[in-house]
Amino acid sequence: MPSSVHRARFGLLCCTLLSAACSVSDDPAQGGFFSGISGVASGGYDARAQALEGNVAQERERQADLTRQLASLEAEYTAERQSLLSRRSHLAASGVVVPGALDRQVTTALETRPSGSDDAARIASLTASIAQLRAASEDLANLGN
């Protein structure tokens, strides 16, 4: 009897180990030998690789969009800053006296440099600086009229 009990236990152990080895995952990092065979045969690995490549492509496109947006905002910032400098020079050449508070507003707008630790912060900073430059420019334009 003891040998039949040992055989039964051994058989149960083998079945348990075999079923554990057969658990299948599409993630190669979590799979074993049988998962690898199953993933290759079923196309699961290829589907997972394509999905991951799609994610990478989306992230690259998103980064390209952010880069374009930053370049556009930086060009707009430069143009607004130049416009404000030009308007200020024109008023000075015309002999128009700029009140102290407005002059400080203009100086602050011109001296504020956009910054940011990441793209989102840089975009927010550029947008705020552009708004500040425009407001100062409009105030100078109203002064000249």
C-alpha cells in the first residue's frame, strides 16, 4: 500500500507542477517555457509587441506636437516682446511720457523670462509671459492715442 500512496502523491505533485507550468501569459517577463511556446504559436507576443509599438508611436507623436507647440509659443513670445520694445521706443521718440506704474509694468513684462522644468510648465510659462507682454503693449498703445 505505501508504494501506491507514494505513487498517488507523486502523480498529484506532477499534475500540480505541470498545470502551474502551463499557465499562460502574454507578458514574456511573466511567462515560462510553456507560455513562450504558447505566446509564439498563438501570436500573443506579436500582438503585444504591436500594441507596445503603437504606444511608442503615440508618445512620439505627442512629443512632436509638444515640440511644435513650444516652438510656436517661443516665436510668438519673441514677436510680442519685440513689438513691446518697438512700441516703447516709438513713444519715447515721440516724447510721450510713460507713467511710472505703466513703465514698471512694461519693464517687468520685458524682464520676465519664461521657464519651466518640463514641457507643460514651459508652455504655461510662455503663455503667461505672452499675455503679460500683450497687456503691457495694449496699455502703451492706449497711452499713445
